[in-house]
Amino acid sequence: MGAFYSEYLNSNKVWEHYNYTKETLDVQQTTSRQVASAFIIILCCAIVAENLLVLIAVGRNSKLHSAMYLFLGNLAASDLLAGMAFIANTVFSGPFTLKLTPVEWFAREGSAFITLSASVFSLLAIAIERHVAIAKVKLYGSDKSCRMLLLIGASWVISLVLGGLPILGWNCLGHLETCSTVLPLYAKQYVLCVVTIFSVILLAIVALYVRIYCVVRSSHADLAGPQTLALLKTVTIVLGVFIVCWLPAFSILLLDYACPVRSCPILYKAHYFFAFATLNSLLNPVIYTWRSRDLRREVLRPLQCWQRAARGAGRRDRTPGHRLLPLRNSSSLERGTHMPMSPTFLEDNTVV
């Protein structure tokens, strides 16, 4: 066992696995690759900024401390971390990949898997919350905080375990024939297991929402208020966008499991599919703010404050120095005297 884990620090292992699964090891930073990397980093910075604004908005406004918004905040947190993970993945890719040790490679890829898992389980937690609140016609009571913390905590614990399995030993080090082409240090069985789990969870979420809509359309529909229905539509849109963005990436991973090594050239273009999947983390905050007036107002508040501050600074820069002059007593002016009224002052550029 000790000899097995000693390979985690062997810098030649990553090169060995890429050499076995890839047609070429050409990782030179061409101009097109540099432009693509810069675009992805800018995109990920926007993801981090957007989701950070959502988290600040949820934290500041007491109206947004309901169970639904706290779960959306948890999803925003996973998207924010996903943006940071994608930045690290982009920075340490290309020519840096072959210089990594296996443990560094597992940390790079595992962080992305953990945030993806957290997003999927957050969607499941939201679906469970909606089902409890609507289908069961049971609003959260005194155990609200306990139930929310349990769901959120469980989603992150399971995500950490699922994303950490390769570094704990479920990988293909020493077994090149079982390696994934897209992720050369991951075992194909692990990739299949993760995609299967995510697919089953997404199907379960869809089933829950179908059940919820059936209840809403039934005779009990009057129990769901307009705000509840609006939130239901919002999370349904979020789920649909997630499936659209990640379906190509899941499909390429399933194809990776089915294809023998070096037999499917499309697998060497997998990074395009994962780049498309990152759009999900960018679109989620847009959906939240578009669908919720309270959240939109709270998210835009810091931007409006910065805009007003910038305008104020611009006016001060364009305005000449102020000089305070005493306002003279009108009766004194009639007499031709100059007795100042000390309590009142006007700026020299003020029109009276």
C-alpha cells in the first residue's frame, strides 16, 4: 500500500498516462490556446463575481432568509467555487500538466468534480424542499434550520467523498488499460459511476418536479401562493439550464467509457464540452436575479452605490475649488453696510 501511494509524488506518472491515452503530447501554448485560456479565465472571474453578489444579497436582506433562498445561496456558493476551480484548472493546464505530480493532478481535477457534485446535490436539496413545502402541503416549522443544515451539510459531505475517491485510491495508477482518455489518471469505472449517480439524481429531481406540478394543478393548487409558484418556476428553469449545459459533457464521458483507447478522436476535444458546461455557473445568477424582484434589487444595490460614488467623484473632479462667502444681511445691503450674518454661509458658485 505504501508503494502504491508513493507513486502519487512521481512526476513521471502523469506523462506516462498522457502518453498512453493521447495521440500526441503537443501542449505548446499557441496563440489560439492563449486566447482561449484568457477567455475562460475572464468568464470564470465573471462567474465568481456574479455568485458573490448573490451570496452577499442573500446574507444582507432578511426577506431572502427563507429556506428556498438559502438553498439557492448554497447553489451560488458551489457555482462560485466552481468558477475558482475552473480558473485553477485552466492556469495549471497546457504545458503545466505534464509537470504535475499525480497528487497535484488529482487536486486539480478533484476540485472540479467536488463543485459539480455540490451543484447536483444542491439541485436535489432544492427539489426536496419544494416537494416538502408544496406536495406535502407542509411548510417548515421549528425544525426548519435543522432540516436545511442537514440537507446542505449532507450535500457537501457527499460531494467531498465522491470527488475525493480517486485520490483515496480509486484511480488507474499502475493499470493503464483501465484509464479514461478524457481524464487519463481516472479509472473508467469511476467516471461511469459518477456520471451514473448524477444521471439518477437528475432523473429523481425531474420526477419530484413532475409530482409537484401535478399537486399544484390539482384541487390543492390554492394552497400554493403566487410567490411559491414563482420560485417553483425559477428552480425549474435552473434545472433545465443545468441539464442543457452539462448533457454534452456527460455524453462525452459516457463515450469515453465505451471507446477503447485512441479509437474516438472526438474525446480529444472534450475540453470544448466542459467549457460549454461552465456557462451553467454563469447563467444561474442571471436566472435568480431575473426571476426574483427582491433578489434583483439587492444584487443591484452595490452596483448602484458604486455608480453613484463614481458620479460624485466625477463631479468633484470637474468642479473648481469651493470658497465659502458670508451671506450679507439684506437690510445692511440697503444701507450700504457690510454686516455679515455669521450663522449662514453659501458656496461662491451657488445661485441665490
